[in-house]
Amino acid sequence: MIMSQLKKENCENTNEKNKNYWIGQVIDCIGGARNPNSWTLFQVANIDNGEITIINADIVEKILKPSES
């Protein structure tokens, strides 16, 4: 899973800033042309509404890993 933030300019209200974050389940990782092992794009499903989209790795805030039991 990854956590990303949608960019909103001039957002001063902290409640509004918190609404910009969303979490997605990674479906596929796409490597770069020069180094296929370096992920540049993620195909993700938004866990809130199920929307599937491709996002640039630059906008990913955190990569959430499951705990190992």
C-alpha cells in the first residue's frame, strides 16, 4: 500500500490539507527505461472508491508495508 497526497495550492486550513491524502493498494510497479528495477510509476487502486490510476513515484509520500508476524 502507498500513501499519496493530492496537490492543492494555497491550502491553509489544516482540515482541508488532511483531506488531500489517500491510500491505495499497489497493483503493479512500472520501472524506468534506463533501469527497470527503479520504479517510476505505480498502478494503484484507491481503497476509498476503487478507482484505478497510474501515479508518478514522485508524489508517493510513504510506502506502507504489512507487519511480519
